[in-house]
Amino acid sequence: MLTLDDFDFHLPPELIAQHPTAERTASRLLHLADKSRHDRQFAMLPQLVEPGDLLVFNDTRVIRARLFGRKESGGQIELMIERIVDRRHAVAQIRASKSPKAGSRIILENAFTLTVGGRTGEQAEFFALELPGDGDLYTLIEQYGRLPLPPYITHAAKPDDEARYQTVFARHAGAVAAPTAGLHFDEALLKQLAECGAELAWLTLHVGAGTFQPVRVHKLAEHHMHSERFDIPPATVDAIARTRARGGRVIAVGTTSLRALEAAAQGGELRAGAAETAIFITPGYRFRVVDRLITNFHLPKSTLLMLVSAFAGTERIRAAYLHAVAEGYRFFSYGDAMLIERPNDAA
């Protein structure tokens, strides 16, 4: 039985990247092949992709989801949007010395007011919020909110973060965390991949604040993932079918792309369209769609570390992470990347 301790490792704090590299493609790349391991540069990726392979990217866009304000009664609050439901409704985490009551109001950034509804979420950790009147939450949040850098990045968002914590292909607003594997790509690298014969495809998964929530149970079987929205266009499903037909490999750019693809194939056949997923991928999972994965290095005891362990094998990932620490790779959102080949003997 898998437990949280199976996914723990020592990470020196100085290896947590606080800033991105000067150029997007200047990060390092640990290539975990089927029977070997190689230290490379991310700019070498086109040399590791074969003509006929398909890379699938998550084109979600990070919204300005962090806001500060006060309760109508006067207490200070910090609000982190989990998701915008529609133009007048949202779900959010609220930090305050005392939680606001249902029916009360909060004033954000001295600019607009929201009404607090009931609690929601698997552990009632979120609040339902409503914007009175005819305003538009998307517009207000983009105007008054702040970029929600992850909690392990210690500085407040700066102008360069506004650009570098978005992918160059971000299109559809809705995420509160970036799909960080995509941060390593610039327009020149995308063009180079296409010129070498690889195909590019897109999907959208809006990463929620739950991605930073720790696993609070010891036995993994008792953990429940937060639900996230995704949308896979028919063109992407068609591209995957073409790739399979020509013997190419499907490469998920990021764990979010992988989760969306695997969730959409739970019925046995990959299906296009919009849906919600709370899929929790742990060792023993049978992958149906993805052959290779590009991903950053993840937190100890995190669900993302469990996912990559399921994809590559627990012992291979454990050894790779020990190597990465010893070699001074940079970890987490602004850190270095891995290219993982699914083992040939995987189901």
C-alpha cells in the first residue's frame, strides 16, 4: 500500500528556483530514457524529438487571482481565486484571522465588493463568492488582482514575472497557476520543432489553487484530488490518431496536459470536448495516451511527484531526483525540466 513517505526526499532550499533563467530555453534538461539518464540543455529538445512525433501543450492563461481587502466588519483578508465560475460567481480561498460568515460582504482592493456564500470543496476549504449587480469578475480581477506566484517563490510578483509566469502560447484565461513545463518554450523553439517534422497540438486545462494543497492523509488511497476543468479540441484528438497511425509518439508538455489526455481517455477511447477531472494518477496506473512527458521537478510528497513516478517508475524517479539534487538542478516552477520516456515494459 502506497503511503506519503514513499514520495519524500531531501531538497536543499537553495535549489528552489526563485527566478527564471535569462532565456526561456536556457534551463537544463534531465533526459530520463528507457535504460539511461542524460544531462542536457532544454534547447537540445528538437534533437530528441523524431519526425512524426506530436507535442501536446496546455494553452491556459494565468489570471490575476490574488487579491487583498477587508471584511465589511473591518478584518483584513487575502483572497486566492480557485476558479471563476461565470462573470458573477467565483470560488476562492480566504485567509483571515476569522473566517467570514455566509451572507457577509468583503471589499477587495478598495475597488469592488463580493458577497460570501457557503463553503465548498472536498474539505470545505473554499468559499463561494458572488459579485452583486451587473459587473464582470474577469474584468475586475484582471484590473485589480495580482499574479499568483506559487507559495515557494518568496518575492512578490514583479513586472518580469508578469511575462515569464505565462507561456508564450497562453490563450484561454482561467488558471491560477502556470503549466510550468510550457514556460521553457519560446517562439523560436516551437518553430524549430515544427521544422524538424514534429506536430504541435493544444488543449486547455485550467490549473486550480488545489495544485498547491498538501496531501493530508498518510495512505494515498484516501486522498481526493481537486477537480479541474479541461477542454480537448477535436483537432487534437485527430492529431493523436494520425500520430498513432504513423508510428509517432505522443509527448505531453506538462503534467496538466497528461492529466487532461488521460482523463479524456478513461472510457477507453480518447474523446474531444470539455469536462472536469479529479483524476489521481499513482504508481500502478495504466497510461492510455501519453508516451513521453516533459515536466519540471516537483515538491516532495506532492501528487505531481506521484504522477511522474507512475509514468516512469518509482525507483527510476527516486534515482533521477537524487541525481538532480546532487547535480544542482533547479526545482519547481522556475526550475529545470525533465524529458521522461515511458519504460518499454510499461503496461
